[in-house]
Amino acid sequence: MVFRRLPNPRRGVTVVEVSITAPVAMLMVIGLMIGGLGTFRSQQVAALAREGANYASLHGPYYHSRTGQRMATSSDVLNNAILPLAAGLDPAAVHCNLAYSNTDNTATVVVTYDWLPEGLLPAAKLSSTSVMPIQQ
């Protein structure tokens, strides 16, 4: 009895499977990296808002009455507290809004960042608000 080998009908299947799954896997890895960067930027904006609120609460109305120097403004908070700590952020895309509340005796800082994600994704606006009691 003579056995003949039949041609392998599955020849080249591995190449086809890899050519289908590799691009999908790469897109998922790149998407996870960009999502991680977005999460990092969001946490960074939240930390900057807390630092800005801390600066504003220390340099508020009582600071003016104690030292005679003017109270902190939005630009003061941005230039003195936020931008020095905004490592890796585009300074032109960071915005700060400061509001003092006399009824609650608080300083509210809103920091927004116009994030342009890597990977040809649309721009996103990251925002964080921090409220801190004014130091007397």
C-alpha cells in the first residue's frame, strides 16, 4: 500500500490571520495609550485647579488687609500657581477663572485645558473646579 501526501489545504492561513488581527491589536494598543494620556492630563488639570485654589485662598481679601498688597486675580493665579506646575501642557491652552464668594468665604478656581490628543483624534476640553476656604 502506498501512502500519498495530499497538499496541505491550510497553507498560508497563519499569514492571513496575522494580517487581519495585527492592525486591530495595534489600534487597541494605541487607543489605550491615548486614553491613558487623556486620563493623565485630566488628573493634571485637577491638581492644577487645587494648587490654584490654594494660592487664591492664601492671597485673598484677608491677605490684602494684612499686607496692603492687592488680592490675587485670575491672571495672578494662572501665572504664579498654575503655569509653573503645568509640565508638559501647552501654556497657551491653559485657562483659569477665579471667583471669591463673600457669603461662603471661599475661593473657587476653574482650570480648563484645550487638549489636542495624539493620534488624529478630535480636540477635547478638560476642566476641573476646586473650592477652598479663604485663609484668615
